[in-house]
Amino acid sequence: MESLRELYRTGVGPSSSHTMGPRRAAEIFAAKHPNADSFRVVLFASLAATGKGHLTDVAVTQGLAPTRVAIDWRPEELLPGHPNGMLFEALNAKGEKEDEWLVYSTGGGAISETGMPSVSSHTYKLSSMEEILAHCLKEGIPFWQFVEACEGEGIWDFLREKLHDMMASLDRGLSTEGVLPGVLGLTRKAWTFHQKAVMSGDHFRRTGKISAYALAVSEENAAGGTIVTAPTCGACGVLPAVIRYLMEVVKAEEVIFLRALATAGLIGNLIKYNASISGAEVGCQGEVGTACAMAAGAAAQILGGTVRQVEYAAEMGLEHHLGLTCDPVAGLVQIPCIERNAFAATRAMNCADYALFSDGTHFISFDEVVRVMRQTGYDLPSPYRETSAGGLARAYEDRIK
């Protein structure tokens, strides 16, 4: 598995797979062809189907600037490597093709020429929860210490930067009101939720605060603000919301929350490596489901859980999102995405609580749920994998006809 530096990325929303990845690919291709007269970019399948709502064309054009760009949208054409395929072509003054590059945006801002995760650099030699759990139990160490052993002590400076970036996006989201960009005219809710939560009794305060924090980050993402993929832009609000809430409740040293980010990253990495975090490939279970698993494991650790309880919390976070479809209304990361972050954040805390009431023993393992999620995602028909051709997106289209 790759380093956590490849999982947590600070960037501009609204989509890691549809904006961050394509822009990164465009910048690489532009650097390779500084003298090109123009570029042509072909976007396939999910990238083409929801690319306009996700601002894929804007990201690609900015990445290739200032050279002229022509974009060819092919939503019906699926390439074998991944649903998020891109073909970059460099053209001379006569319009003749001088070079081309086929590349895929595989989720979380990552790109790949094969559509598969990179195998060029393995930071982690163990790649299953079963192996890592056995190792941690044998050595008597927590998950975060295993991360440190694999990544080196420099990982803490990186995670500190990402934690600060997460909290900054949350604070911006809490202090901003107004309407999100796009045809839906969706009003930001984070500020209102937070005000109500602060004034509520104990029964509502936890849910209200966690929801407000998740909404704040997700709304920043939908507005094209700067966020941290955790593991994607579309699911970026879940982990920061849980971390912020526990910062207020536990009031521990910052290192406790950095260690939680390390454990959450390990959980996300396992899902990314053994299944997928791409909504276009496996549906929203791979995005919000993974984010919930990451946040649940992090919360269980912060609250004093054993490695078995942390694994159990993460397993529940993913298990109870199995089959979740990715059907963004109007191709925007707004409905159902923003609310979904809030619900997943509160569910993550519930998973952590449940795991801590237990001794960590359970019947279906984390690894088994990851395999089931992967197969479930592949079994989902394409209208439910970030194409906006089915589900809630279809309901919206039918209503406005």
C-alpha cells in the first residue's frame, strides 16, 4: 500500500476524482508539451456524464492553460481500465496529433495509466487488516504506532498539516452563509445547525454539532473551496466533523488527534488498496462508507479503544453503508452528498460507541466487509455509479421535464 501522503490531499473541490485528478493529469501533460499549439481532451463514461456538474472541464482547462483546449464528451463510452478515463492529445499548428496519453482518475485525486492503484512504491508491506491486527497484537502496539514504523517520524508533520487544513475548512464553512453554486440553489446550513446545536440541550447537542461540522466542510467542498480528501472530496466532511467534536469533548493534546488521523488513514488505505474509494467504480459506499469507517476507527481510538475495538468500529462503519449508490442530482456534489456526510459522521460516532461497549469480538471481519463492498460496487448497474442516470438524479430530471 502507498503512503498516507497519497490518501490525504489538500486541494480544491468539488470532486477529487472529477476535478483534482483530471487537473493533476492535465498539468503533467502540459508540462510534457510546452510547445503544443492546442490540446484535445476526451472524457469518457462517468467523467463525461457528470463532468460539467463536477467542473471537470474547468479543471482540465486550468491545468492546460494558457494553451487552447477542446473537450470531447463521451458519456456512453466506457474504457476497460476505470469509469473515469481521459485521453489527452497534443496538437500542432496544423491540428495534427503529435502525442497522446490515456490516463484514469481512480479516486481521491489519484491518477493511473492502468486504472489500478500504483504498485511502484509500497510503504506498507502488510496489506490486510487481518495481517496488521495480528502484528499489532503480537507486538502490543496500537495502529498508529504501526503507521509510524512504516512511514517514519516525518509522517507526524504531514498529518499535523492535514489536521490544520481540515479544521481551517471547517471554520470557513461554519462562518459562511448563502447559496451554493449550481442550478439547485441549495442554501448552506452549517451555520444555522451550529447555532441551534449550541443552544440545544444535551440530547440534541452531539448530533447537532457533528452534523454542523460535517455540513461545514462538505459545503466548502461544494463551493469549490480548499479541503482535504478523507478519502475523497465528496466524503471530506465526515472525518473532520468527528475529530472536531472529540477535540471539544476530550480536550486532549494535539498528538492524540494526529494519531487518530494516522489510524483513520490506515483504514482508508486498506479499503483503497483492496477495493476502491471511487464513486464511479463502486458507488458512494466506497466514498462515504470508507469515510465513516475511517472516522469510526479514529473515534474508537481517541476514546480509549483497543485495536480490536477500533477494527470493529471501522468494520461497522463500512458494513452499514453497503450498497449505497452514487447518484448526484444534476451532477453536483450537493444532493445527496452533503447531508450524507452529516449522517455518516453521526453514524461513525455510534459505531465507535457500540464497539466500545463490546470487547471487540464480532463475526464478520473488516477484510470480509471490504471484499463484499468491492463486489457489491461492481454489481451495481452503471446508473448508480456517479453517472447521474438513475436514483435521485433521475427523480430530479423527471421532475423538471
